[in-house]
Amino acid sequence: MIKRYYIKCGLNQTAYFDILEQTAEGYRVRITRTSNGYEKTADEFLDNRLFDTCLKTGYIFEMKESASSVA
């Protein structure tokens, strides 16, 4: 099951990523950003340390399972 995390961002913007693969070093993710009707998608790698820091600071937060079926 793919987990989705929202990324804290500014007004009129939406950003989230889906975890595509987990490795010992971190996560391969697909980031989607939407701003003013324009959508941009990029595949990136987040190492474990950065991922954990983002979770602890509230920069990212996991989307609840029931909401993921709507998006």
C-alpha cells in the first residue's frame, strides 16, 4: 500500500508525496505540487534522517487512509 504525505506549503498551493519504495537509506518518493491550477510532479529521494526531521517538525504529515481514496 502506498502511503501519502502532505507537505506544508503556502496559500493557494498544495503539495504531497507518495512513497514509491523504501530502502535501508531512505525513501524514493513522487512529489506532486499544485499552484494556481498548474501541477508539477517529480521523483526524488529522501534519506531517513531528512524524512524523520520533516515528520518531527510537522513539515510533512501522513494523509489518513480514508482521505487517500478521495484524492
